[in-house]
Amino acid sequence: MTSIGIPTESSSSDSAAIVDVMSTIEKRILWLSTAMIHHANRVRPNPTGLKVGGHQASCASMVSIMTSLWFGQLQSGDRVSVKPHASPVLHGINYLIGELDEKYLTTLREFGGLQSYPSRSKDPDPVDYSTGSVGIGATAPIWGAFARRYVDTTICGTGAGRQYSLVGDAELDEGAVWEAVLDTSVADLGEIVWIVDLNRQSLDRVVPNIAAGRIEAMFSAAGWQVITVQFGELLESLFARPGGDALRTRIVDMPNPEYQRLLRCEADEVRSRLPGQGEGAMAIAELIAALDDQTLLAAIRNLGGHDLPALRAAYAKIDDTRPTAIIAYTIKGNGLPTQGHPQNHSSLLTDEEYVQLAAELGMDPAAPWGRFDARSPEGRVCTATAQRLKRPPVELTAPPAVPTDTGRTPTGTSTTQAALGRALLDLSRQAPDAAKRIVTVSPDVSSTTNLAGWLNKVGVWSPTERQNWFADDPETILHWRERPTGQHMELGIAETNLVGLMGELGATWSRWGEPIFPIGVMYDPFVERALEPWSYGIYAGGQSILVGTPSGVSLAAEGGAHQSIKTPSIGLEQPGCVSYEPAFAIDVNWTLFDSISRLGRPDGSSSYLRLSTRPVDQTLAQVPEDSAARERRRRQVVAGAYTLRRADTPDVTVVGMGAIVPETIAAAERLAAQGIAVEVVCVTSPGLLFEAIQARRGVGGGPSWVLDQVFPADRAAPMVTVLDGHPHTLAFLTGVNRVAGTALGVSSFGQVGSLDDVYRYHGIDADSIVRAALDLVD
């Protein structure tokens, strides 16, 4: 039985009844999506005159696909990523099945109302995936499939369900889409189904060279099943008549713009244009001569993506052993007066066209928000759909406790990057329940980012166990043991894939109630490449820890191409994220554990750690031996800053961060030798310090106590700030007590060389700090 209570293998009369009911629902969804956008732009007062916008044509091309999917295909365990510009269609469906109150239909793109694009965190109705940035929403269900399987194999069962992506054809121009499709691990994920809305239009035009064959070949080459829904039942019936082969060839071979132009023609003009000039022209002309005008116009518009039986047949062919791409031919603006127009992407119906559409669909433009009578066939289908898609409420498993301190004080010389791997191993010993929830991910840099020890301990995640052919090789240090219980995932060298996966792993607490602690590691110079999808994942509720390492011009021998400059600013400015740049190994422990404790909860947040490969003498940290003093230091570290060297009455304060802290200490000692009292402050989080300043000024509600402890007013002095990154990152600190200051940092592309040469070139060496301090004191 199908979900609407009619046998799948039904008689032709039953099938016709299903199609009739679905067609009525389809028309109502077209109306609702169009009316929502019309109200937002033409009815709701707009005192500022600023464009509101909306995409009536983009919605219309998806109505048939989404109607057939929701009302005849989806199950409660399925999840769907809706292409951004079709959000009103999703809201219209949710309204008809009782998941959205009528009061919201007039609030599209209004403050506090329905969002411009589907949003898990801000829309009032159910949304499976936040979309809006091209390519990110399309690939999210791939990473959602990884996340569900990971929870299944390492924590508990989550049930079954397909992961659907509704994708516009122009979205396939985005390279990140193909990075995800081509990842070798994706070919095993049979629950993934993409439906491509092939309307052959972009924002500005009809795209002349969108070739469905090429798209199909690319999906097939990646190991996907490809199902093409090209024509509907009416056209297929015409192809079976004499002259039908010529008609099929003519339509298939016709350039996209020529076909789109036919959609704007009346019947007489279609009769003259459609046959063309080829050898089959006469046969086509004879075939269409037997059709009345209404049938002819319906036939030229009868593409598979708007034919409910054709779509139902395509869904029945889905092979759950591998990913599936359904290529559905559609018309942008189908059913609207603007259908097929090359510039209809953002166009809005006029008031006259809106009234005309209402008449065609049997709606009242003065009372546009009607639901179906619950006793009608359509109303019963809506009720049955709501019941079928109902999910049980998510019961959140409380995240396991994360220790704040291992009690170990690192000694000798070490790097903050190496400290990451050791901290994870410490956690696995001291808090195994918390460590069990950790999953690390990296783009083929596990060994070079010091994760080898952790990886050897926990193994690599794989849906099935694979033999490690190097297990008995004594010279192999990194043991690549792939099994369903592994806690490390590695994708190819594609940072956008990495952070997309992190976002979905970080959202498992909200989808299935099971928190996962994802920690992604990549080279810091490439953080900017991955920033947009990571930021979007945070917006959608995915909480994760991004570790950028190695970082800065401290990568001296790598040269300017691999020396990150702006990433400290990114950490400072990224919403929903706490950023840390620790100077010492113990700072890594404390900030990492605190960051993990923020994950997997409704009030949680993501974190960004910027680490370095510069070896640093760990005794410079001067960690207090007294337990209370040590805890005080730890609290300051996770709050953003601590005093590393104190002066009784400072003449100048030197503020350093990360890899540059040894230079600040060296400069302080040289200044002290000249009789200048220097206080040294180590900043771990510029973002938290900025929030503290804002809170002190009454903007924001965060704590400000760290300012009183580290930058007390009675110890205010001129300030030098220095970091391995852009100087403006710390420049605001002079405003804490309104003192004079100099901001040192990196503001130009780097140079290859020794560490001393590179630091000297950028003016962040001890000499530069001493000179800046002397200038301020004088």
C-alpha cells in the first residue's frame, strides 16, 4: 500500500484518481507559494521601498517535484534539502499538512517571519536542511548520510531514511558539488537521492550549453544511478504516433533557447516553428496538425518534471545500493504567466497577472490562504501525509562530562600542534565516555597534523571493515585500521567537504538526540577556503571544532603561499564560534577541553583553534604549582587572556598571542634590563576579550571579569600588541583603559626564510617589540 492508502500496483482508474487528487494539491501549492511572494512584495506595506524579493518562477518549476515527493513518496525517516529559492513551496506544503500556522503566510521575508531561504534554526515550521548558499545545501544530505551512519555504528540506532537533495541545474556549476559527488566514499551511500530541476535557466538567461547528457555522464562516472525524467505522458503518447520519432529527435536536439522561445508562443506560431527545417519537418507538421490548439500547447509544455505519473515512476526505480540522481526536465515558471521567459528568475506577477492566475486555479485573491476541507479527497491525503511524516520528538542525551584539566604540566620543548594529539589521548584515558563521542576529520593531513597517535588508538571509521595490508609492516607508524567503530574520518583534499561533514556531525544532537564532538583539522592557510560552508553549518546548528594548523608566517620555510594572515580575524568575527590561539601546550589542553564541553547541546557553540608548529620552551608558561592558582590561570586562559609576567608599576604592557609569545617575553627582559617595567599579557582569545569589552559597555551579556583581572585600570600603561597575523586583531585592546598603543603583526604576503628572518621582515621579532615599547614610553 502507498502512504495515501492506494495500492502501488493499482488499476488505471485508481491511478487516474490518484493523479487527479495530486494535481489539485499541486495547483494549491503553486498558488500558495506564488501568493506568499505576492503578498510580501505587493500587499504588505513597505515604507522603506527596499526590494523584498522572492522567486515565483523558481518555485513554480519545483511544485510538481515537491508535490509528488511529499504527498506520495517521503517517509518519516527521510530528510530533504530544498533548493533555496523554493522555500515558499516548502512552507506551502507544511501549511497544507498542518505544520505551519496561517499567520506566518503573510510574513515571508519579514522580521521574525518566514526566512528568505529554508532555515532549521529560524523558520517556524519543519526544515531538514538550511540552504541558501549555492552548493552547500545541495551537498549537506551527503554529509547527513555520513553522520547518521556514524551514529548508527558508534553510538546507537537512528532508523532508516533517504537523504534527498532538490537541486537547481545552475547549482551544478558550483565546484563544491562535484567535489562531494566524486568523493570515493560517497558511492557506497545508497540512501542519497538528488533530484535535479533541469529548467535550463540561470539568473540572467537561458543557458545555451546545459547538456543533460554531460550531467548524466558525470554522475554515472561517480558510480551513481541516473534516472532521466524527460517527457510526460502526453508527449510520450505523441512519440508513439506516426512522425513521433521525428518529433522526439527535434525536441531533444533543439537548442535550449529555441525551446524556451516556443513556450512564449501561441498555437499558430508553435505550428510554424516546431517542425523546423530538418528532414523530419513534414512528418512533425502532419503529426501536430491533428492536434487542437489546447493539446498542442499542453504537449510542448509536457516535460517529465511536471508530470506526476512520470515522477512517481522515477521514484519507483530508485536503487538503494548506490546514490541516485534523478534528472527532471522542467520549465522555469511553469503554470505562471512568466513561464519560460529568459528573465523570469526574480520577476514578480503584476496585480493583473495575479488575479488572472487566481481565476485559472479557482482561488480567491482576496482570501488566498485556504486549506482543503478535511473531508475532501485532498484533505484526507493531506491528513494522511501529516501522519506518515510525523517524527517522534527528539530526546536529547546529555553530553558526557569533559574534564577541565588533566593535572599534567607539560615540560621541555613542544608545539601547540603536537599538544593537540596528546590532549586527545589524555582525554581518552581520563574521560572515556566523552572521548567515545569524539570524531576527528581531516583532508588527507592526519599524520602531518600530529593525529597519528590518536588515529592509531581509535581507528578509522568505515561502514564496513577493511583489511589493513600494512598491519604487519614494522616500518609503518600510522596504522590505517578501517572499521565501523573507528573515530576518525578522512576525505580527499577538499576542505569544503570536510567542513560540510563537520557541520552534519555537529548536528546529530538535534536530529537524533545523540551528541557527537567533531574536531576537524586542516592547514590554517586553507581555512578561508572552507569558511563559507563551515559558517553555514554553524548557522544551521552544527557545532564543531575547527583546528587550523600549522599557521602564520611561523611556517617560515613554506613561503608566502602557505602563511596565513587573516585567520585570527576570522576567529574574532565568526558568529556562533569561540576562537583560541594558545601559546603553550597546557593552554591547548584547557581550551580544547572547554571547546569540547560547548558541543552537542541547544545552547552550545563551535570553536576555532589556531595552532603552530613552532617549538616553544614550555617552562616559559610558568604554570602555578598551587592548585587554586593553577585553576585561576585555567579560567583566565579559557576566558581569553592571562598575565604571564607581572610588574609592580608597569611602564608599558606587551600583549602577545600564540607563537609570538616567546618574543614578547624576550623583549620584556631586554626592556627590564634598561630599567623599564614591563607587564606581559598572553592573549588566548581576542573574540572573548572583545565580547567582554562590549559587555562592560552594556552591549551584549557576556562576562567581563577577565578584563578586571588582566587589564585592571590601576595598572593601565601604554600597550604594544603583537601576533603572527593581522595587527588589527589585537589593536582594540588599547581601548580597554584608553591607553596609547602600537599594533604589530603581519599585513603583507610572507617570504620564505628562517624564522628569525621572517619575523624580522614583518616586524614581529623581539627587536621590533623593544623599539615599539621604547617609542611609547618616551
